[in-house]
Amino acid sequence: MRLPLVAVAALVFLRIVVGLHFFLEGLSHLRDPSWSSAGFRKAAVGPLAGSFRSLLPQTGAWSGTLGRADGRPAAEAAAAWQASVVEEWRRLLDRRQRAAPLDAADRAAAEERLAAAADELRDHVAGIDDELAEHRRQLERLMGMERRPGVAEIPFERGRVAKKRAELAAQAAGWMADADAIGRKLVADWDAALPSPEARRAAAAAAGPSALWRADRFVSWSLTTIGACLLAGLFVKFNAIGGALFLASVVASQPFWVPGAQSTYDQWVEMAALLAIAALPVGGWSGLDHFLVRWCPMCRGVSGDSGT
């Protein structure tokens, strides 16, 4: 298919502009060690909100205990959550032991600090048992609201459900933050007992990256790579489709028909541009794909150049 030169030039310009946006966005994430998609995931609404929130960090097995409306007593769920938090601390201590071995006396002291932290957590949970019981009742109420006929079709009802879910999530985040504070104090006590800065660094590295951190790094490198390839005109069709799929995931996190959804107009426009770049056979014109299809005809399917 042959297009006028001005149309080809416009497509090339579009490819470069979109590629530059992707590249700079991904690079900014990689350069900022504090960047996280947690805020984006927390703000997700609609049918896929649970999938987006699944990678959010949680303290212990909150979603399977206190955060789950399964009908069991609140005290039992609270005990199960406490046990899961303490088990996380114990696994961390085991990993630290492998990274920075302790002698028998130091290991016993670390176990004592762990037991003291467990007692502190138990006392803290005992002080908020009424609030936790009410939280569980509200979870049950939320489930009832979600099962009500027509709730998905009535904007007012959808808004009530979204508001209640956000309130309960904020409560849970506060209680998990309290447990995290106890855990950080415990780790600081463990670190203080280590003999050298090298041992402390080795022990700190034993914690390992979270699933959210790994997902964020994957997204950041993907954006950077897609942007660089679009700028260079390399494997244009493949990278344009990849970029469009990423934007589709952003759009899916904020369905426009759900009350309270954030605007995704910019993402829709850029997704449409990437689909146009992927669909037309001149997206790689003036880029590396223009030469690649001549050196490797089999690469034509993932490039944006027709080779003519």
C-alpha cells in the first residue's frame, strides 16, 4: 500500500512523538527509586479492580483473615492475622540468618526480640478488637450490597459500594501500617545486634524485593524499551501493539461507566495512535525497520515497514 509522502511523514512524526513519551515516562520511573504503582492500583475501580489490587503489599495474610468476610468470629480472624504476621517475621529472621549467620546466643536474643514484638502486636490488636469486629460486620454488609440485584446497573448503588469499599480499605491500611511499624522496630533491633555494617547490609538484602516492586520494574523497563524501539523505528508493529496493550490496561483500571472513575481520555487518544502505527505498513519508514526487512524478510511481521 502506497501513501502520499505527507501521510508517511505524519506517521513517522506520530511514531517518534509517542515513542518519546513512552521512553521518558519509563526512564523517569527507573530514575526515581521511590516511584510505585501502588497509588494507581489503589485507585482502580470496576470489574478488574481486584486484579489490579492483588499486587498491593499487605502485612501478613490480611486478605485471607480479617479482610475476608467468611463468617468466622472476629477474634478468630484477628488471631489468624496475628499468626500470619509473626510467621512473616520468623521467615525474615530465617533469611537474615542465612545471609548473616548468628551464633547461638545472638540467635536466641533475636528470637526473644521476635517474641516481644509478637506480644506487642497481640496487645495492640486486643486494644482495637471492637473496631476489628465492626470492620468485619461492615465487610459482611458490603458483600450484601454487592449481591443486591441491579447494583451493577444503578449508578447510585455502584457509588455507594465503591465508597464503602474505599472506607474499609483505608481502615485496613491503617491497621497494617501499625503492624508494619512494630515490624520495622523489630528489624532495627535485629540490625543493632549485628557486628558490622557489612552484616547489616547482607541482612537487609535478605528481605528481597516485593512482588509489587518486581511488577513496577517490569513495567518501567517495558515502557523504556517500547519507547526506545519506536524512536529508532525498530520492530515498530510489535512495540506499538505492546504499548497499546499497556494503555488498554490503564483504561481498564478506570472504566468510564463506573462512578468515580478518573478520566482516561489521554490514554484513549494515545492508544488509538499506536493502533494506527501498528496497522499501517509505513510505521518504520526512516527507522531501522526500513533496513531490517531487507536483511531479514521474516522480520516483516513485527516491523512497521512494508519493505517496498
